[in-house]
Amino acid sequence: MSSVYTKEFLTGTGNGTGLKVSATAAGSAVTVHTVPSDAKDEVWLYATNNDGSSNVTVTVLLGGTDDPDDYIYKTIAPQRGLSTVIPGFPLDESLVVKAFASSANKVSLHGFVNRISSGSSGGSIGG
């Protein structure tokens, strides 16, 4: 049986728009995506720094809050377009992806998930 891939929005946006990172600490991190309990999601996440002059570090919490186990740090240069933060990591078991930044309301997150399910026909990427 082959796998079937469907492209889905991040649950934190619901409609594919950017998600402003307003939090500056792990305890108040914004929810980016929650993997459904019956699915495996391949998460693709990009960040852009909308500040005019300063680097901003975005911290992504990948399924938990243990530093360094669950933390991904990425420094984003100002006004340089999208930077890859998560390059298609597969996640399952209802894991939650959250984020906070070194400065509030300067970074926007964008992305999607490829939902992976078992199937025998149609919808698969790459055949």
C-alpha cells in the first residue's frame, strides 16, 4: 500500500495566511500547528522578519518545551524574504508546534503541511 499526500494549511492560521509571532517566551508561545491524532504531518515552516533594521531570533517548540530537545532556533535577518525554519519534518501523535521570538510582532510565520496517510490510489506526490 502506498502513501497518499495532501497539502493542508497550518492549523494556527486556518486559511494559509501569515501568523504573527506576538509571544516572547515559551510560556506564551503561539500555536503554529497541531497534528491530528489520526495523522502524520510533514511540516514546512518559513519565517520573515518585518522589522526594518534588527535581526530577530525565532524559537520553534517542536512538540514540547524541553530546551534543547524541543527547541529550534533561527535568526532572521530584517526584510530579506522567507527563511526556512522547518524543512519538512514528519510529526505525529498529536504533537503541537509553537513559536516565540526575541521581539514581539516582528516575525511572521508561513507554511503548510503534507498530510501523509495510507492509500492505494490518487493524490500522492511524486507518484
